[in-house]
Amino acid sequence: MTIPTEPIGSIPRPPELLEALANNDPLDPKIEHLYENAIRDTIAEFEATGSPVITDGEQKKYHNFWTYSVHGLTNTTPDGFTIPFQAGHCRRMPKLVSGPFRYRVYADQYLDVAMRYARVPVKQAVISPSALSLMYPADDIPGYSRAEFIDDLLNEHETEVRRCLNRGAHKVQIDFTEGRLAIKLDPTGKLLNSFIDLNNLALSRFNPEELMRIGVHTCPGADRDSTHSAEVDYAELLPSLFQLKARNFYIALATEQDRVRVLKIIRAHMKPEQRIFIGVTAPIEARMETPEEIRDRVLEAAEYISVDQLGTTDDCGFSPFCDDTSTSRDTAFRKIQARVLGTALAWKVISGQSVMETSIT
């Protein structure tokens, strides 16, 4: 047994790809070779870190992790839900103006390309149904009710996850960054509970074996070295989060001011069948974590989470929005390598302790 370690998803894009995206439609076939080059190079650099599980760095996710599946839909307008970040900028979702709701892109197409180059297991991140539910306007769409939209949304999400599982994804990670944001928007918890219920409707469509390969990621956002909801107390989110039927949870922790308090909350509410991947690197911080520092964070976590339920990850992706250049590719891969090495160091300590305890007994 070892302590599993996995990335979240995004890696900053190469400059030549960013330049092409700034001047072309992201679906333009003439920039396809730039995507291919970026994916191939990202996978090579990812594997060089020693990471036992990788992603394609989300090099081809159009614009961002949130709206890749619906970018360019003709039945949307750009004036949808706004996400304000602490740095002062905003990100905006498209708004659905007519039915039916359909994805334009399923994430398995990214996985298909990545697996042509990868020599180690590849995971695939997908957006949550709750995030995309924010596309439906406050007022009903004539001829297309919210209930009809939810049915279509759940069907599209299930289709995407199944396609990724069938393609051989090591894990399918559901990005649920809006969980903490929901508390900020609605301190009563009603919005969060509606998100949990919606995502559970989706998760209930998968059998226990499939759920072993499905996880949920939560963080306070990460864009231009800024967050959208870091001030929200994890105590308001985590009890509800663990009501989700997923078996794997990826929880941002490295940037928390009181990690031990959060670990105690996790211990109190996690379930026996759930594995908790704790964030041990901070993508929005320029400071480079050392393997020894990460080792100590893992050992700290192991005091509250059983080792057979513990894993490590990064707090978030390194560039969830493709135009974010606040973190370099080199920094991202160095932090990933530190996570891999630090997790291995922690396992050496833990396994050594286990051997010693067995011999004494």
C-alpha cells in the first residue's frame, strides 16, 4: 500500500497556444496542431515529475474548466451568472435562452487524445451539473421549463461521465468549486443543499463499482492568484459535501489558515467508504513548497484521516481559466513534483512506523 497522489487538472498553456486562442475561434481547425503539441508536451512534462496519475493539463478545454462543454452554443447569450473574484475581476457564464439543453463537447474527446501519448493512468475532470444549472435564468424560458432543463442536464452529465469511464479514465473528477461559493451567495445553505441534491441525482445513476472511479473536487476558486470564496468557513460546506455519493473527494487545504481545524471537521463527517485527497500544494502562491514540507502536511493529516482513506492532491488546477498566466508551466510542474516526492517521503515514515509497531507487538 502507498498513499495515492493525483493532480486536479489544469496546467498553464504554452505561449503559442495562448496567442492563437486570443486571435482565433478556439474551435478553428487551423489551430488543432497547437492543441496537439501542447497536449503531447504537457503529458511528457507531467510524466517527468514522477506523478503516478496525470491529466492532459486541460490544454484543449475551451476557455475554462466551467463552460468548455457549452462554449459556442447558439441558444445561449454571454450575459449569464457572474463569478466575482477577490482580485476585482469577474468571470461570466453563458445564459441559456431556449431549449433544449445539450453539450457541444464531451470531455472524453480530451481523454482520447491524452491516452494516445500517456504511459501512466489519466484522469479526466468534468464540470458538475450544479455549476451548469446556473445557466438557466431566474425567469422560466418560454416553452422550456426548469424541470425539462434539469432532466436534459442530468442526461448530458451522465453521458459525459460514462463516456470518460468507458474510454478508460483512471478517475472522473467532478469539479464542484461552486460549493463553497454557494454559501457565500446564500448563507442560509438552501442553495448549497439544492446543489448537493442535484449532484446526487446524477451520482445515483452510477453503480458502486463506477462510483469508485468518480470523485468530487472542492476549492475556493483559483484565478489570477485570487479566489472567489476563501473567506467562507469550511464548517459550512464539509458536512454537506460528504453527503455526496462519490467515493473520492479532492479538498483544497494547503492555503487554509487552520488546517488542523479543517482536518477535524473532515474526520467528523467523512464516511468509511470515502477517500480524502487533501491539497498539499497551493497553485495560487508563488512560493515553492518543499518535499519535506509536504511530507509534514501529509503526516499531519494522517493523525486525523486513516491512511487507507488518505490521498494527496493540489489545492486546485494551475490555470482553470485558460488566459490566466499568473503561474508559469515550470512552477506548476515543480510544485507537482514536490507533491509526488513529499507524499512518498510521508509514506516512508508511516510505513516505517507500521513495521516498527508490528515488530514491537
